[in-house]
Amino acid sequence: MRVALFITCVNDTLFPGTGKAVVTLLRRLGCEVEFPPAQTCCGQMHVNTGYRDEGVRLARSFLDTFAAYDAVVVPSGSCASMVREQYPKLAAGMGATRPEAFAAAHGGRSPFARAVAEVTPKVYDLSEFLVDVLGVTDVGAYFPHRVTYHPTCHSLRGLKVGDRPLRLLSNVRGLELVPLPGAEECCGFGGTFAVKNAAVSSAMCADKVGHVVATGAEVLCATDNSCLMHVGGALGRQRAGVRVMHLAEILAATEAGR
């Protein structure tokens, strides 16, 4: 199986350690992981702010870059959701929602629609790939800390990853997993939402931080570093003593000192 890592913009520029953790983890599990250097942005920011044509150009680039792979692993529920949910809508003029529908709608004439139908089913959030494709929930990790998990909106509502991250965390040796009150509530980041609606975003983040602190956890885990950056910033300003870590980093950990 040829597996590619789609690092995403936020991880590439701000959290490269997450990408390294994904590669470490997948190699430990016997996967050969490739990093296509031609990859760029998935186009989410452009499409969400009304720049559809620019978003389509980036989508074409993504599809060309990852077409040859059997699976594309994404350490971001947000970007994985963009590819799986929004690319089909772009291909069908925002009308259809299933790959079979766009191919039929375009009568097999649109190369973009055909590429979307072929590539998007091979794109997986990290937890989906581990549980559904590799069939593992125990990845051999060791992380002796008290951890709580925040299901980010795109992973929860878009990709519907369900309890896959929790199943993976529950099998990490030494880890104490504690439930997060109001876990399904948005943290308030939402990409450009945090910029356009700063007051509302800050209030939502304050609620999330209160819930996190109440758990007594040492670490807040999620599958989107953008959300962790948002909540982690507030936790840091409050000197709450809670650090944030991407799921991949915890699953890649094997030593007590990590």
C-alpha cells in the first residue's frame, strides 16, 4: 500500500512535529509513508471565504499530487473534511454530495469530477486510517499522563470519526483518559470565524477552557492543531498548567519522559 502524508498548511508552518509523529507512528505499524513535495493548501480557506475559483485550482493540484496513492493520511479533521465534503460539491457545482452523483451528473466528461470521485474516498483522518484501514486500536504507545480529548467540529460533525480517537487513546499504556464536559461544543476557532467574530470566539473559547481545567487533565488532545492553538493560547494566558498535544504525538510516544 502506497501511503502519502498530507501535512496541511497549519502543521507545515507551525506544527511540523505533528507530521513527524504521523510518520513515526505509521512506520512503526509497518507502513511506508511518502511525502509528496508538490502538495500545497487544500483550498479550504479560499472556498470558505468565497474565492471558489482559487479553491478549485488548489483542489486540482491536490488531486493531481495524490492520485497515485492508495491512501492519503491527514492529521487534521478540518482539512480532511474539506477534501471529502467540499471537493465533491465543487465538482458538482455545489449540488451533489456523493462521488457517484458527480460522475453521473457530468456524464463522465469532467476530468475534475472523475478525479474527485477517484481520490477523495482514499483520504483519511489519522484515526480513521488506523482503526478502519490498518485495523488497530493499540499502536504500542506509552504516555503516562492524565489526558482529556476535545472532538473538533470537522472531525465530529463532518468526518464523523466518532469514538475512534477515544478507542486509540484508551489503549495507550499509562494514559488516564478523563471525559471532557461539553466535549461536543465548538471551541470557537472556526478559521476565519475567530477573526470576523472575535468576541463570540473568545467567549466560546473561555467556556472550553473552563471545562478543560475542570477535568484536572495535564494534557488536552485533539486532531486539529488549529483548534489546539486557539484553546492552548487561552490556557497559556491563564497559566492553567495544561498543555495541548495532537493525537499523533501521543500515539507516537513510547517513553515515559515524553
